[in-house]
Amino acid sequence: MKRESNKVLTTSVAKLLRRNATAQLQKIISRTHPADLAYTFSSLTPEQRQSFFRVIEHTDRERAAEVLSELEPGILVRFLEEVEDRKLVDILEVMPPDDTADTLDLVRDEERRDKIVAMMRTESQAETESLLAFDPESAGGLMSTDYFALEQNTTAQEALEQLQKEAGEAEVVFYLYVVSEHDTLVGVASLRELVRAERNRPLKEFMIPDVIRVRVDTDQEEVARLIARYNLVALPVVDDNNRLVGIVTVDDIIDVIRSEATEDMLLMAGAGQEDVSRYNSVLFSFRTRWPWLFPSFLGGILAMLVVFDYSHALREMIPLAAFIPVMIGMAGNIGTQSSAIVTRGLSLGKYDFVELGRVVLKELVVGTLLGVSYGVLVAAIAGTLFWQQDTYDSASPLIFAGTIAASLLAAMSVAATLGSVVPILFKKMNLDPATASGPLVITAIDVLGVWIFLAIAVLMLGL
């Protein structure tokens, strides 16, 4: 329903732009949510986007800033390349500081970015520069410096009065953060507790002293896990001296979760970290994907060399070649399953490193059981097909079927184990486990699967 209404909105805006119906466009802009305006903006042609944004900015500069904040990165990067510096500065100065920093991070030309920051007002410039100094994927890069905090000796009455005066400047006021005279974070109180407290009671007497917090250099995935685990609306960020410097809000974390999930899926698919935007150029997609396909290419060469090395066995027992795709397919699939399960568990913090041995053992047992069950099925097929051959006196149908079953069992067991171990090793090396679930694991399993199959065949069939 919402998608259909957005399509209708886009069609209406495009028609009004062609007619230069500014007054009607301004009415639509005033009563439409910024997220829907951003969807419409993304669906227009480059020329229409420029015209539409001029109308939005003329209607309400704060609305224009909200629309920019809602745009997908791929669209926003292109738009930032086209907009004038002075106009961009005017919009950035009405954005929340964290959105300003996020937007400037997408300005690819560093000289232009520095020039834009220098054009901003002194106060906005200082806040933006401090946020740009942090890693964009850390708590410092996500946080907003608009928060509500009071000294611990402030009474409930004074806190309420201060809240009425200053709450409009804070991004989130669901929590009242309590600090010491040195601005160190000492507690937190909900608005409900504040309203219920006796008016002359100081904050330090009813605050919660054990505050869940993160440091400015905490990775965004850990921030997301904490907010999800404790059902928080916002999470305070402190520096090395425990001084409160900002908060990360749940709306920022939703974007992080979506971004991290997309990144993991692309890594596991062997597509690198390519943006899923449809506006990427063919050359950009080519450059992004080429390195990730190279391990698969090398793996294919290695598998080819393994097959070539065992070519004498295949000449003596040609039916073996028919089962190579089965070995590669089944081993690759179960390895990918194990890798995906373990990678997701590590990403969500489901596993402690103490438990990882049991996780690997479980995947080995599952792989073995699946190998046995599918080994029986493929053995029945192999025995039936081999029974019809009368030119291979070196082996009976029963031995041939047993060879195929044993090979599949071994390949699937090894693949399940490898698929669970490699992401764990990557995690211990502080690398993204999702990387291991892509071409790396699949390529290794393909090579090992072919080698295991042919080695067992030579051993059992005496080739």
C-alpha cells in the first residue's frame, strides 16, 4: 500500500515539475513525510531532482535537511557532487551534528570537504570537526552531541524546569543522564522516575548508577548488539576519562543493522562490499567484484590440477567422473550452511569463545549425519548405474557404491567442519567472519571435495 502511494506521489511530483506548479509542489512538500519525499527524490531524473530540491529548500530549509538525511548513500553522493557549496553549507547548519558529519563523510573530495567545513559557523564547525575525527563505523562516528544531562546534585524540580527550557535542543529526552561536576557519567534516570520523584530530591538519590555505556571507539556492531539486547532508545557514549560526550539513538542503529546485514550478505555471496544501489556504474561493479572472484578462479585451477593428477584413475573407472559434480555440490552446500550459521551467531553475539569448540563439534556431527543419509542415497544410485556396466572387472557394484558413499560422507564432514572453523578463526584475528563464508570457504571445500573423492576412490577401488 505504501509503495503504491509513493509511486503515485512520484508521478504527481514529476507532472507538477514539468508544469512548474511551484505552489502545488509546496503544499505537497509541507504535508509529506521527509522519508517519502526522499523516495520521490530518488525516483526522479537528475534534472528533476535539482528542480525538486530547490522547491523543497525554498519551502522549508529544515525539511530539505531532513530529506537529505533520508536519502540512500548512493543517491546522496551523486547529489552532493552537483549541489553548490554555499547552498550545502546552509542546509548542513540546520542538520543535527551527527547527520552533518555523516553527510560530509560522503563528500569524496577531501579539499572540498575541508572548504565546506571552513564555511560553516564557528559552533557548527567545531562540532562537525570533532565528529568527523572519529571512525564512521564507531560509536563516536554514530553519536549525536545533542543530549540532555544534568549535574547529580540537581533536584527533581530544577531538572523539570531545565528540561522544559532545553529539551527542544536535545535529540532524545527519554533519558536524563546524570553527570558529576567533572562531566563524568555517574547515572541515568527515566522521565517517568523524574516526574514521580519528590521535587526537592536530588538526582543522585533516585538515578540508576549502573549505566550501560560505550566508548567512542566501540565498533558499531557492538553498539547495535547492546541497544538490541537491553531494548534501549539511546546509549550514552563516553571518552577515555568516562566523560559523557554523546549518545547513539535507536534510529541510527536501525541504519547500522541494515547496513551490516547487507554487507554480510554481499561478503558471503562473494560480491565484496558493493553498494546495492542501482545507480552504480558498470565499471564500479566490475572493479568491486573482480578481486572477490579471483579466489574462485584459483580454486577452479587447483581442482582441475587435482583431477588431472588422478586422470589415470578416471581412465580406468570412467563412471567416477559422473559423481564429481555431486561431491562438489553437496560438500559446498553444507559448508556454506555451517559457515552462514556460525557467522550469523558470531555477528549476533550468540556464541562465547568458550562455547566455540562445542559449536564446531555440533557442525561436525550434523555434517556426518547428513553425509551418512545422502551417502546411502547416492550409493543406491551409483550401484544401480554401475550394475548396468559390464566392462569394469576391477570392482563390483557393491564396492563402487560403497566408495561413492564413503567419499560423500568424508567430503561433507570435512566441509561442515571447515565451514564452522574458518569464521571462528577470522573472528579471533579481528576480521569480518562473513568474509570467510564467501569464495574462500567455498573454494577450499571444492578443492578438498575433489581430492577426498578421488583419493578414496583410488584407495578403495585399487586404481
